Amino acid sequence: MADYSKQKSGKPQKNQPRHREHNQPGGPANPFGKKDDKAALLERMKANAQKGKDAGQE
């Protein structure tokens, strides 16, 4: 009789992702230590708020 337990591969590592994420920390899209400029963030928020106000008036 064959021992089928010997044919299996090893157990997978626990708590490991199956693939890499496109925006994982330390990757090209999200490097470590990268901080968005707060002034640029405020400008984007103000522009979006203004777009929302303009769309609501029509």
C-alpha cells in the first residue's frame, strides 16, 4: 500500500500573503517614510469642496 502522506508538499507558512500587493508599504508606490505634503492635501480638499458646491448649485 502506498504512503500518500509523503507525496504532499510542506505546510504553507502562516500569516504570509499569497501575493504581493501593489501598494504595500516599502514598495515603489508606497515607499517607507513617505509623507504627503499637507499644503497639497489642503489644496485638493478645497478644490473638491468647491466642485461639490458648484455641482449643487446647478
